[in-house]
Amino acid sequence: MSKTLLPPKRSRLEDVARQAGVSAQTVSRVLRKPGLVAEATRQRVQSVIDRLGYLPDLVASNLATSSTRMVAAIIPSLASSVFADTMQALSATLATNGYQLLIGDSNYSPEHEDELVQAMLGRRPDAIVLTGTSRSKKVRALLARAGVPVVETWNLTANPIDLCVGFSNHAAGFDIARYIFRRGYRRVAFIGRLRNDPRSEDRLRGFREGLRGHGMSSVRVIEVGDPASPEVGAAGIDELLRRYPDADAVFFGSDRLAIGGLLACVRRGIAVPERLAIVGFGDFEISSLTMPSLTTIAVPTWEIGSITGELVLARLAGREIPERIVDLGYRFIQRESA
Amino acid sequence: MSKTLLPPKRSRLEDVARQAGVSAQTVSRVLRKPGLVAEATRQRVQSVIDRLGYLPDLVASNLATSSTRMVAAIIPSLASSVFADTMQALSATLATNGYQLLIGDSNYSPEHEDELVQAMLGRRPDAIVLTGTSRSKKVRALLARAGVPVVETWNLTANPIDLCVGFSNHAAGFDIARYIFRRGYRRVAFIGRLRNDPRSEDRLRGFREGLRGHGMSSVRVIEVGDPASPEVGAAGIDELLRRYPDADAVFFGSDRLAIGGLLACVRRGIAVPERLAIVGFGDFEISSLTMPSLTTIAVPTWEIGSITGELVLARLAGREIPERIVDLGYRFIQRESA
DNA sequence: TTGAAAGCGGTACCAC
DNA sequence: GTGGTACCGCTTTCAA
């Protein structure tokens, strides 16, 4: 029952032109700069356009103008709500100027990320947005030479390829360490992903440094794999209690894990924070609603997307960019779990 | 400090050709059908390609071949985890054959969806994936004439434009009504979004019909607006208890709302399911972890994406499609909340 | 096995 | 205001 797809030969600029008795040039003007066309002509052409249901071929237009009005974005995972928020904000901001998003999902794999960047570059996007900083020398060189704005997001770098919008994961980890110390916890753990997640790694590094500053040298680390789901967080709690039954506080690399860990504690009757304090990262939408509610770090997911979009638009419009590195900060949110 | 972007004049096929002492055609062949080129020539050309860091311009290639290897997808919201899962599966499936995803976010607005479809069509995608069924006559006609595969997902229709992959929201609502009736609940409510969310509407319609079949004619309906967050679900519970204090069971249009409602009950000391039973929709990842855990409907989010991807690939490869409508069904998951 | 020429469907530039 | 013409960078067709 599959229908035969003989090309329905869509109409072109020239078809419209012929039927309207004008040149292709004029039709093009009607579409792009109607002001330059006599009103009578304009109407005649427009009516043919409507009748034929003519849709300009942007591929051809892109080739001629060497601008695609597409922005390529590469993210570790589409199915992660935090990045999805950023992408939605980015998409909304870009849409106000007719730019569209080409999204590539690297699935947290660096090699795949490299391939993706190449594939994307071939499509000649007007700008490129990366999540995190690309670590491959080759790709960085490629991007630098691409001649389009490049925004690295989510993680601040001292040496961005071009632009950078985000916050310091390291500083956030550091702050959490200080908070945990002040609250009197001394046998501290970290549960989170490390391999292939540089942002999470940075948090742990900052956390470690913060603790060391208070004379606490050891962190009980439990590394979890993909995906960082609540189930995995719950399993992390079990492993923690088995391997380090003395732990009195745990910092989860993300709220997604932390919520799972928190709910596991509730189920198992482990008092939070009395027996075990929990701190998350990311302030997910249910983190304020659980009982106990989750102490965590709120991250400007939406703003990263919208500011990135604005920077891209500014660049593309030839406007001056005051700061190449935009630190949006984060907020520590003290709730009940720690 | 904005750097000057004088076009770094990327190298073209012809540049490579000249430097390798061959014609542009030969370079093109090296890239696309290396088998047709003498090995010595191939190596010489390849080394020039590497040295120049030549990347083929896909825009030009697309124009020449009239195929973009892009699939356009239009979804109500990027920031919704369910659609994000579907998109990730779709993206992964398409990526195996070098297709890329152009994602547009309609923000749950039908008018915006229409515009998006038009904008997308101009980019000449090789296929189009819609979430839900487009209701605008004009757009349906446009899509039907576009000459590319169109897959409507998430909601089954009797009359798809082309292909359709999903499940019946109506049937799911119907089943939930029966379950609720059998468990002995008689003063039933619905909390969810309706305007601009045809899928949720369908669930309520099925729910209503199911109840009517058991002689229960009235449903206490509380409509919520954007976004359907857990906070909104919690507020919904408060409104429900105020307006319909007699309600003994509530069906939430989505787990995102239901989780919020459930946690609100826990906080307020309302016994679930004894005082108020709760049924959700969508089986989110934490729905099995709350206490009580959430009774809900599991929806094949991932499969919708992967099957859609396979159908698209089949169509584009000219393979026969056995069924134009693919019903992936859903699973009722009984847990503790109802 | 390789190359020359004619598109693909628009837009830029320059006359009229 | 409007039209002619030369591209944009690649692929396809056909000859050599």
C-alpha cells in the first residue's frame, strides 16, 4: 500500500515568473524586498505565488547567499532535561530572527562528538553551539577555522575557541564542600558519573579541593555509569551504605541521581539528613517537592540558552560583543536534605 | 574584542582538484565512489584533501542531488522529557544512515506549528515527523503535496497524511476509567491540560466514555495551563480538595503533574490511595520510586522514535512499508497509588 | 579511468 | 521598477 512518489515537480521561481509575466528577479524581490516592487506587480505576483502554493527553495537560496540561517547545536543528550531546557531557550531566541536549530546528540561520546562537528560543519551552519568544551585538538582547530561564531556553553573555560557562556562547575563543587563542612559532616561521599562527563568531573574536583581546604582529605567516591537515572542513584545509595557504612553526607553529581537516592532513603527508612545528608546538583523541578526537599545548586539552564542565542544573533548581525566569556553563576539552595 | 571575521575562503572541490592535478569530477568521485578511481590518483587526491582540511559543502551537494539527508521534526516542546526521548531515539536511528535532525519546537501553539511546517518545508527535508496530528487543513494539504514521507507520531489517526506511529490515548483513558471503577472509586476527577494538547484531550475523552459505560456520568475536571509542571500538579490537588472535597480518585493527564500531586498529598498528610487514589500517565522515571509509587500508563516513547526512524529510512530507501498505521500500544502499570 | 559541460534553484550586480 | 547574466559549489551525463 505504499504510495508511489513520483516527484510532484514543485514550482520554481521561474514558473511563478512566467505565469505572472515578469522576470524571476522580480518574483525574488516580491519575496525578499517587496518595497522595491510596484504595488500592482507585487499583487499580481503574489496571487500567482498563492495559487501555485510556491515555497522558495532555501537550499538554493542558501547556496547563493552563503548563509543557511541554521545554528548547529551539539549536546551530550537530548533526553536530559537540563540540556533540553537550554535548547528550548536557544531555539526560542533564534526563532525570533528566523534561525533554526540543527541538533546533534553525541550521546556523551567524545568520538561521536568529533564526527558530529564535522558533519555539522559540512552543512554550513551560521553558528555553532557546543555543550561543554571540546577536548579534541583537531576539532578545536576545525571550529576555529570555520569562520562562524562558536559558543561553548555550560562550562566556563579560560580559553574559549570563540565565545563561552556558563558557570563554574568547579566553584559550585567547592561551595558545596564548604557548606557540608560547616554543617558538621565529616565522612563525606560523592556519587556521580565521571567518565565522559567533564562537567561532573569538575564538580568533584571542586568538591575535593573544598574539602581539602578544611583538612578533609578523603572523599568516598562511587562512580556510576550511563544513564544517570534515579534508579542508578538509588543503587548508588545501596552501594554507599555497603562500602562506606560510616558516611554521613553525600553529594550527588546531579539531582536526577540525588532524587533517586533520596527516595531510596525514604523507602529504606534512612533518616535524611539525620543519618545521611544529601546534596544534589541542578535543582530539578521536583527537588523542592520531595519530603524531605533536596538541598542543591540551581543552575541557569534557561539563561544559558537565551544568552547564547543573543550572543549568536549579535555576532551574526555584526554587533560588538562586550565579553567573550559570560559567567552566569549559580545559586545554592538550602532545603531540608542537608 | 570581537575578532574580525573575514571569510577564511574555505577550499572547494576545484581547489583540491587543481592542487592534485585532476579535475573536480575526480575529486568528487574519490569522496563518493572511490572504487571508480585509480588507486594512485585516489591517494594523491586524498592527501591534498587532508592537507587542505577540505570539507565538502553539503548545501551545494544538496542542491545538486535534491536530497538534504535532513529529517525535520516538529514537537510541542523540547523541554518535555517524553518527546525528548522520542527525539533521541529518532536521532539515533537516523544517524545510522547519515541523516540529521532538524528540530522545531512549536511551544504547544497550533499557529506556530503551521509556520514551522512551512519554514521546514522550505529547507527541503527528506522526511517530516510530526508529533500529534496537525489539524490545519492548509498544512495537511501542504504536507501531502510535499512529496516526502510524513510520519505523524504519538497519536493514532484513522486517516494519516502518510504514515502514523503511536498509540491510542483514547483507549488508554478508557482503560483507566475501567480500572478506577473496578477498584471501587466513584467520585472521580481529572486534572490536566486541555487547550492546545490534543493528546491530553483524547485521554480525557476516553476516560469520560469509560466512566459513562459504568454509569458514572460526571467527571470533576480541573484544567491546568502551561507548563504542566509538578508544581502545577500540586496546585491542582489543592484546587481539587477545595472545589470537590468529596473526590476519591483523580486521573492526572501526565505523570509530571501526577508526581507533583502525589508529593503534595504526602506533604499534606493526605493518605494515598486510602483517602485519594491517584493515577498518572506516562510512567516517568521516578514514578516507580515515590512512596507510594505511582499507578500509571507506560507509553512507548523510545519505540515511537525508533520505529518512526525505521519507517523513514525504509521509505527513503524505496522499501515497501507493510502498514501505514503502527499501533505500539501502552501498558497499564499498577503500583501503590491507586 | 578521467574530463568537459550542463544543470540544481536561487541571488547579486549592473543595465535599462 | 524591472530584467539580463553571471555566479554559489557540487553532481550528473556523456564523451574521450
